Amino acid sequence: YRLWRLRQRPRQLLAGQELRVLLQAPFTLHWGINGWQSVQDTDSEDWDLGHVVLLPVQKLSAGDSVQFAIRWRASGDWQGEDFHIDIIGGDA
């Protein structure tokens, strides 16, 4: 798997890897693939070390991409930027 945090933002993910988004407070991940297609909202789970969303993107192929935005559940506010990760076939 590959870990994504606000302080650590990989821009690439190896095809076949799971993406885990880890933040310190409860959030909803608004996400889609290949230009915001098949958009979904996924609530984070409390894992004690932080709040995590597991993105099931293992079946994406090199050349695909994942886009997401973060909404903080306590306030309803958005993080204020969209994030993008490219799926690649070599080393990320």
C-alpha cells in the first residue's frame, strides 16, 4: 500500500497498490478516477493512529489516475484543494 498524508503527498502510485489516506481528524474523502469519473464519498475510520480511508484502486492500470478532495466532518469545511495521483507501472 501507499500512504498519503497532508505532510506526505505522493503524486504517483504503482498499479496494484492500495492507497491509504491518513489524517488526524475525521473526514470524508470525495474521490473519483480518470478525471472525476465514478465519484464516491467515503468516510474515514478511526484507527487510533489517525483517521483512515482505504481507497480500493488496486485494479487501476498504468495511465489511470485518482482525484480526491477532503471534507472535515466536524466543521463541514473542505480542505481547499483537490489532489491528483497518477497510476504508474514502474517504481513510484
